[in-house]
Amino acid sequence: MAVAIIGYSAAACSIASNIPQFIQVYKTKNIESYSVIYIALILVSCILWIAYGVLINDKPTYISRVPLFILMAYISYLAVYPDRNPSDSQKSS
């Protein structure tokens, strides 16, 4: 039981640590501070951790990575489709 509590606590911290950055990106739609390589590595890392957690049946491992994957997928969407980024159109006006 104590091991599960530690695992879920680590998962909660992992998710919470990324929320402030995501909120800033969501509000500003500005991802200039992100490297495309960083985004790609985080996405691949999340996929691998999710697969690993599922394969060994370790819920804290994969549960903590799903929200991070979703957050980084949104950020990667902004990187791939910058023309749909409202902050860019405001700059050029």
C-alpha cells in the first residue's frame, strides 16, 4: 500500500509540474521557448513509459504519463500548425 501511495504521489507531482507551463502556452499560444527536439523526445518518452507501465501493469507509471502526453501533444500541434496560432496573426497585424 505504501509503495502505491509513493507511486501515485510521484505521478501527481509529475503532472502538476507541467501544468503552469501548459497554462502559459494555452493562454499565449507562444511556444518559442520550446525546442522541437524537446517536444518530440517528451512525446516519444511518454509513449514508451505508457507502454512499459501497461506491460508491467504498473498504474502509476502509465497514469502519470497520459496527461503529460496530452499536454505535449497540444504543444506539438501549435508547433506543427503555427499558421493556426492566434498570437502569430496578431503580431503581423
